[in-house]
Amino acid sequence: MLTAGTHVQSISLPHQVIRGPNSLTQLFGFLPKNISRVFIVGGHTALSIALPTIEAVVTNNYLLESAHYGGEVTRTNLAQLKQQASRFDADIIVAIGGGKALDMGKWLADELGLASVTVPTIAATCAATSTVSVIYDEAGHFESLISVNKAPIAVFLDSDIIARAPYQWLAAGLGDTLAKLYEFRAIAENLPQCSFNSSAYMNGKLCYDIIVEFGEQAISDVQQGRTSPALEAVMDAIILYAGFTSIMGVGDHVAAAHALYDGFTTNEKTRLYGHGLLVGFGNLVLQVLEGRSDLELEEAIKIARRCAVPTDLDEIANLTQAELKSICQAAVATPDMNNMPMDVSVEQLMAAVNQVSMFSKSVR
């Protein structure tokens, strides 16, 4: 049964999605006509990969300035970039790299009242299309989420660039995107019953189906550094459809898998392991917390393995039970865990983590 809306919702979607091999060469053809000063933000590796292509196709109509995003999405790094972009008198922000660089670029554009363009160089998250940025404190620990006013005006999905990235980044994207179904399913009954959430759920199911069919082949193709229809299919799932799930949904759509990730960021052994890989492991822990059957858990473990997602805590780090307890204490204190349909204690979360790891060892 549908429920009546209680507030006005503004939906901002990317204006253009440009996808396929060598698509980044088309960058300047998709910028608004009144743009001339282009401020580029990215990671060191991403800039070294993408800037030669951009500089090779730029015309005399544009001035370029590039800056490293700072290595973390913090308020200090934002302030420094705002000063630099303002001195340059930027007309637009082009963000290049992984999720943190893209989140910083979107946040910077929002703070300056400018449009943004995103160029993911890895397919690890939906950051290129989503309208949220994940903020961290100066120690690199999760701080908060902020919503930006406008989605990027253009998203460039250059499969040649993404195919050359380490396959672990694609695996992270697959793990994070599987959560779009697993977490939504876990908390669906507590969400507003409306067409936007129906759309978000169906996008999550579409992501799951694409990953089940093409995820393993895409991992193999990236391991060989080649683009393919399988890679482009999972790129669409990770970056586009998962992003649409986040944008369209009403209410929070994350739960225990992301809460456990938040907890992992408090431990130096696990903080830099990879957002989507940790969420991918959390997907399995979520299903234990839900009380799903061994058959369902076994199937989820097999899907995760085909996608190179960790299924055993030992694959992530060698943690003592005291360290795991500290991680779980942080996880249950997050707003993400509050979205679960039941209360989750530290002891229950620890038990679920250990159960997944033990069960995974028995699954061939």
C-alpha cells in the first residue's frame, strides 16, 4: 500500500552520461558554452592517467588548473581547495579518480556554487553519480554524510581507463553495489512505501542480477587489462544504477553492512582496506543478523568469491577478538545500524562476524 508524501523531494540526476572506450576525449564537447576556466581535482595516480588525455584535446578556449584533492575528504582539505579554486576563478569543477576524490570534487563544487563533472578512474563506488559526499575527520575516520544540491552535469565512464585499474577496485565496487539489494531488502519494511523506493529497490535488484551474470567475467577481463561488454555492464551497475538507487530513494538505504564498514575505519589494520570490500564482507554479516538460512548465506558467499570480495575476516586482517570488539562497538553506535529492523548488540555483531568467517571456511 502506498503512503502519501509528507514533504517535497528534489531529485537531481546527472545531465549527461558519456560511456565507452576513450570517452574522456569528448570532455570539452560536453561542457556548457559559458565555461572557460576548468579546475581539475583528483588523486595523484588518477591525474597522471587522465591529464595527458585531457591536455591532448583541450583547445585555446579553455584554461586548466589541477590540484591534488588532499588524500582525504576533510574540512581542512576542502578549505585549501576552495582557496585555490577561487584564486583561479574557476567556472567548473572536474573531479577525477576514486570515490574520495569524486566526493571531494562534488563537495567543492557545491560549496562554490559551481557545476561539477566526474570522471571515475576506478569502478569502486557510485560516487560519480550520487548526490552525497562522505566526510572524514583529520584522523581519517568516518565523520558524516552531506548531500550536495546538484548531481554532476556530466559523468564520463571511460572503460579503457577503468580496465587498466587494479582488479581489487572493481571487486570493491561489486561488493558495495551488492549492498544496494542486500541492505535495502533488510530494511524495506521500515521505509516509506512510495514509487521512488520501488524504483530504488528495482535498481538494486538490477544491480544484483548484472553482477551475478557478469561480475566474474568482468574481474577476469580487468585482471588482463582489457575492456569488454561484461566490464561495461558492471560499470553501469556500480556507477549508474547504484547511484540512481541512492538518489531516488526516500529515507536511509544503508544498514549493518555499511555500519560494519564504519566500524572498520576506526582500526588502523582495516581502515584502508577498501570501502566496497569491507561493505561486501558486511553484506554476509548482515544476512546472519537477519537470520537467513545457511543455503542463502552459502549462495551469497559464492557470489562474493566470484567477484573477489572477502568472505572471511582473516582475508581482511589478523584481528584479535579485543580489536574486533572495538570495531563492533563503533559499528553499533552508528546511525547506519539504527536502520536495522531489530536492535543489534556488540555481542551479536561479533558473533555474526565470527560465524560468517567460520562458515566461509566450510564452503567450497
